[in-house]
Amino acid sequence: MSFITDLIREHPALSVAEEGLVLAEDCFHIIEEENKELKLRVAILEEQNKNLRTQLSAPQKSEGLEEIEIKIMTLLSKADGLTIDEVAMRLQLNKTKAEYYITRMEEGKLLDGNYFDGWPITFCLAQKGREFLLRNNLV
């Protein structure tokens, strides 16, 4: 802008324009600094947004489910119709522990038990269990 400044200085009538130019340059620098601050703020907000999305895609502990229950539901989403013994064996759990969690999830309407006389009870995901897995991107 030195050419314009030199031209203005050569013509005294343009002194008002010089003042306007100086004011415009000051405003430009202020806006430039504000723009840098806003870009930094946008970067921070984008990072926070990314972190929140990650948190939302993780299984929600607020639903009262323990990690083992999520593993059981994930297993049943791949191999429907398993008995308590089969679940315990595949997840390397104590049978009593597997029975406890499966019963708890059946009572919570996450699993359905298929009862046939003379046959072991088999379990599969109920609609609520499928919904949980889908909502939490686990299948």
C-alpha cells in the first residue's frame, strides 16, 4: 500500500483519504486477528464434537448393563439359540455366572428363552437387545 500512501502524500486534498486508509488498515488487522481466534475456536469445537461422537458411539453404561452382558448379547447376535452351557463355554465363564446374567437379561427383556419340554433352554436376542446392539454400533 506504499504506492497509494505516497500518492496521497503528494496531494494534500487526499489527506482525508489517507486517514481513511489508515483506519481501514487498522480494521483489517483487527479483523485478521479475530479471524485467527475464530479459526482456533472452530478447531477446538470440532475436536470436542469428535470426542462427543466417539462417546455416543460407545456402549452406554447408563442402561445398567455390565460388560459381560454386552458380550453375551454380541455372542447371541452371531449364534442365536445357545444354551447357558454353550454361552458359558464360548465366553469362558462359570456356568453360574452365565446363568445369572442370562436370567437378568431375560427379565430385562433383552433376551428371550425358548422353552421346550425335555430340551435345554436356548436363548436368543429379543428386540430390545437387538436395538441396544444396533444403537451402540456393536453389530
